[in-house]
Amino acid sequence: MFLKKFAEKGFRKKRKGVYGKIIAGKNAQLVWCMLDPGYDNSHIHNHEQIGYILKGRIKVTIAGRSKILEPGDAYYIPAGVRHGFKVIGNKKAGYFEVFSPPKKENMVLLR
């Protein structure tokens, strides 16, 4: 068993406009993600993804259907489905995400 002081761990830059910190196991990964205002992307990967909005407003698009999510809202994205995130407004947005299996590109956040 591994215990972490997750809230005390600093955020690391993943790529332009994206910052995060993670805790990862063999079959799942929890990411606390922060996005800069104006951040906008669309992508696809072979991981299930579940998220919970903590702060800000994010337009989440899954398989061509969009909805603006706010704190307390959640989403689920099946593996292999195109999806994207666009920060609405001039404040950072933050959310928790769970990936299964763990997403290798997020491992840069694990230091």
C-alpha cells in the first residue's frame, strides 16, 4: 500500500496549457489536472477516462456532443472515442481524472 500527501504535491507542466499531478497504480491512474484559460484540444486514446470538475467551466465534447461542465459535474469517456476540452472564461479550470489503464504520457507528472 502506498500513501501520498497528494494535496501538498506541486503541479508539473505536461504540455502548453496543461499542468497536473498523479498517483498511479498498475491498472488505474488518478490525475489532478489544471488547464489555462483558452485551452482547447481534441484527441483520442485507448483508455477509459472518468472526470470530476473541481473549478472553472469546461466545454467537454465527447463523440461530437458538447456540454459545458462546472464544479460538481462529472463525465465518462469510453476508450477509443474522440473527445476534447475547452476552458470557458478567463480563469483556470481544474478537475480530477481517472484513466484505466494508466496513460503513459501522464507519467511525466510523477516526480
